[in-house]
Amino acid sequence: MDWDKLRVFHAVAEAGSFTHAGDTLNLSQSAVSRQISALEEALQVPLFHRHARGLILTEQGESLNRTVREVFAKLAMTEALLTESKEKPAGRLKVTTTVGFGASWLAPRLQAFLDAYPEVSMTLLLDDADLDLAMREADVAIRMHPPKQPDLVQRHLLAIDWHVMASPDYLKKHGTPQRAEELDSHKIILFGNYRPPVPDVDWLAEAGRRPGSPRKPLLEVNSLQAMTEAVRSGLGIAALPEYMANEANGMVRILPDLKAPKVDVFFVYPEELRNSKRVAVFRDFLLARLAQR
């Protein structure tokens, strides 16, 4: 099979259309279509179902794409390792973590890392779902749970506490709860059900109540940043991870003695990158910065 045609096929399979794949490959739609038709003719099997709304992989196409995706992922990793300098860290590092941690804690600290290692560039992928490191969707991950994929190297970074937060205006209007049970008469903000970024993210719903009988929130939202801003505006009370609560000006911590689950944070990467200098210096940077908190 022709590698150029496989590259085009992979781009079309990921994009779902000839037009979008052409934009990625800097080819015309007709050129992409001809490459796919030629590959189908060479293999003598249809790879896509064509319809008005786009393209869907056939069963044979799904099978081929799984193999092609794995091959290109391995090639990308090998290329990165070969091009990395023997003397100092260099090359692109793809980092993934949750939206909340990445936007609130990590992004503001990246300048110091990139200034220290000017030959390293970074792609930051923020997603509350776990990207597949084995398939090279990212090089390294900062996860709020132990890795679920096998054959990944992991390093425990820290354990995050939760702080229950409210605004001064809210507390002036509604009073300050002194016990968890008093939260029943307050307005509570919780994380929505869509891709919760950490286990037990909504522990405040059951604090001071019988297990299995959570209190109803005034607001559910699938963003820790939005929860923070809602609290700051005086809408209600929320439990926020300490990395957000510590930098949340204009809010007050309440119920400091309330017992909350901790979030264990891990630095995770594939075994193939164990000797990567880029990975090593980024890990050490994280450990040093987290030690300062």
C-alpha cells in the first residue's frame, strides 16, 4: 500500500470529509477524492460510505484506520525521540490535563518552563476526558486519578484538598453555615454530569446527609471556572479544588473543618518516553512548582 495514500486516507477518516481533510493536507477536495478512490481500487474494497452529510468508514475502513492510526502514532513518537537533542531538551511536547487545572494552575506557569527550555515548544490539550497516550493523542498527561491504561509510567505529583467557598455578599444575605447539615438551607453549585474531571467532584451534595440522599443544587455546570465565577458573583456555595480556591480573589472559605475527599494527581506518560529529556524536565518543573504552593 502506498504511504502517501494511507496518509490521505487517515486524514479523511479523522476529518470525516474530503474538504476538511484537504484543508489539513493542503490539497484540493478533488485531489483527496482521487487518492481515496485509487486506494479503494488497489485494495478492491470500499473504505467509506458516501452520503450527503459526509463520510462514514465501512467495516474494512475501520479495520484499516485502526492499523494506520497505530502506525502513524508510533512513527510520530519515533521521530520525536530521534530529533530530540542528545545534549539538551528540544522538540514539541504535547501535554493534556483537565480544563480546570490546565487553565487555572498550569497555563499561567508555562512561561517560566518555556523560558528555561527555549528549544522546547508545547501543545496544551485541555479535556476532562482522558486522551489516549498509547495512540499519541498526547505525550504526557496530568491526571486527577491513577492511569487506567496499561503500560503507562506514573508519578504521584500531589494530593489536592477541597475548599468550600462563598462570596461575602452571599454570606451577608444568607448567613454563614457553621455545620454541613446547614447547607440544606443554602444555594449549592455542583459540577454537571458531563465528563466530571475528578472522582467525587460533587461530594458537597452529600456532606452532612445520609449516603444516597444528595441535596439538590441551584446550579449544575460542567466547568470549574464557571463554578468559581458563579460563587464570586454571589450565586451560591461550591466546593472548589485548592488550586482554584487559593487564587480566587473576592471569596471566603467556609466550613474549614468539613472533611472532604482528596484528589490524587499523577504525571503519566508512555513507556517509550521514559528516556525523553523533554518529559523529564517538565516532570521536574511540575514537582518544583507544586512544592512551592
